[in-house]
Amino acid sequence: MIRIIILGGSFGGLTAALELRKRLGPDQCDILLLAKDDRFVFIPSLPWVAIGTRTLEQISFPLAKTLKRKTIRFSQQAARQIDPEKRLVHTDQEDHHYDYLIIATGHRSANEAVPGLGPFDGPGHSLMSPPEVLEARQSLKDFLLNPGPLVVGCAPGASCIGPSYEFAFAMDHLLRQRKIRHRVPITLVTPEPFPGHFGLGGVGNTRRFVEDALEKREISYHTSAVVSRITSTAVELADGPKIESCFSLILPPLAGVKAVANAKGFIPVDEYYRHPAFPNIYAAGVAVAMVPVAPTPVPVNFPKTGGMTEQMARAVAHNIAADIQGGTRISKDLFAECIMDMGDTAAYFKAEPVRPPRNVACMAGGKRWLWAKKAFERYYLWKARRGKTFAAGWGW
């Protein structure tokens, strides 16, 4: 019996497991998914949890029940070390032998890169994990009772840029609803060379669209910004300015998990998402090492969305099945397709492929995209909870 171990229970791990089971029956391989958390969380909705329009329970579900119905084993264990020579995964509980390994562990938030970026050892807040979001949500309740200046943004090296814009726009909308927007100056700080860069170099008219949206909402911004320190009263930039702030939410740079020591924890892969030195190890999602789309004065990492992670995971499942059954591996350029919440409206953009020059590069706005984003969240969770994946090529 072939043993396949998958590390990670988010978009990459769950999609890889379900797609593998479609291709390889229980009589052909044993699939074990290991994850440090026992629930799948729909990460794109974390900004909504922070501002109070969603709860974690509404955007998550237990992994074990979903995987069991597909004859996939699950164990809540955190990977501590991988021994590729012996084909072993060491966890906090036991060791596991594998024939094939899929690393879909996601990221580790390098909050320590910015002094004062808590949330648990400093005044700064973040949106990169459920515990951080719950802490930010509670602090935001206190902030709304005693409002003041608000700073939102990203640290250098961040690859998850979109949620900072979503939070800034959502806060603008929330404050206007409460009729206290005049008491809260909002400032966006970003390592991007221009608003709407998104780590993609811009897509279509994103620069003009985002600049207009920020100016319309009276949100000031600093580009090519290096956040050097966060205090209880300000966000300090390396080039000198101190921006007054009573509530600071800064997305950190991302690092790989400690179970993988090389490449800062990110996994080098070939065009098939296979490790170049160990052909039985594959990787998908944020765990994959990728060079930025284009150089920038201040580092902005390659963007890795849930949709792109699923594209990688489907390719990984196909290629492992091809290795086992005999067949042709596939390699396909990634594309990005996202909807950005803007409070009372939303914006859709698509970049295909991710790296320019592109066949498709467009952006559009309107309330219909906000409805689409909310509908997609519910549809995705409904389908994923039942162990079903989306057809290849159906991006988001």
C-alpha cells in the first residue's frame, strides 16, 4: 500500500487530499492528512471576522468528518521536522513514514520582524490567523468606544496585500455607518511602489482604480513604506515619519514553517511542484518558494491566494497519480482571480497568467461583486464541507 502524507489542512492540503482520492482509490493508497489545527478556516473571510460581520464558526468546519467520508485519515499533529532521506515526518506526537509527501503547511507570520507588531507581545494587530483576528476584534470594540487615528497596512516582504485594503475600506464604511468617520483619520502604509500593485505589478487599471477609491474615501497613504516600529500611539516609518495611531493593524512578512529549514522554510519546486532533489516530495501554496513578479524598491513578495494554492494542489494530485499509475505530469501557469471587499461595494480583478505579459488583465467594481464575494464564501464552504472541490480552471 502506497502511503501519502499531506502536511496542512487549509486550501492546499484539503484540495490535494480530495483530488488525490478522486484519482487513487482506498485500495491503491493510504492518505493521511496532518495539521496543527482541527478545523478548515476560510481565510479570505478573516477581515469580516475582525470587524464583527462573521464569526469563526461561520467560516470554518471540522476536517475529520469531511475527510472521513472520503476515506482519508486525519490526525491533529504539528510537523516538527522532515527527514527526506529516511522518508519520515517527525511530529509533536510520533513519526510517520511516507512514500509521497505533500507540503501544504502554509506560512508562519514573521511578526517579530516589526517591533511592536503583536498582537500578544505588542500593541500592533494582524489578520493572519484566527487567534490574531479574535484579539483584533476585541481591541476594535474598545477602539470604537474611544475612536482616534487608525493605521492599516503591510510590512516589507508581505505577500498578502489585499486584506489590508479590505480592512481599510471596511473600517471606512463601518465608521460612516456609525457617523464617527470624522473622528478617525485613516492612513494606509504599504511596501508597494503604488496602490493597487498587489505584488502583481498592477493588473489592468488597478493603480488608477485603487488610488481613486482611497481618495474618494479620504484615506491617505504612504507607498514604498518601511514600517520600523509600532507603539501604542504611532506607527513609525524608517524614512522618518511617525503616523499617529490609536489602532494599528499591519500584516507581517511571511516565513515558512520551522519543519522546513532551507530557503527560510519555503520549498523549492520544479514546474511540476516537485522538489528538485527529492522527487517524492511535492509542495503547494504559500509553502512554495517563488520569486517576486517584479523587483520593487521595498520588497513585496509573490502573492499567493487561496485560488492559486488550489491550482497548485490540483497539479500536485494529478502528478502524483501520474507517478503511481503511469501518465504525463502537467505544468500550468498560475492565474489570479480575486474579489476585494470595499465596504459597501467590491472590486473584481483577474491576471492570467500571474506573471506579465498577460492574456487577461482586468479590473471592475460594483455592488454585484460584493454580492458575488458573499455568495462565493457560502458556496465554497458548503461544497468543501461535503468533500467536493471545484473544477480545474474555475478560479477565485
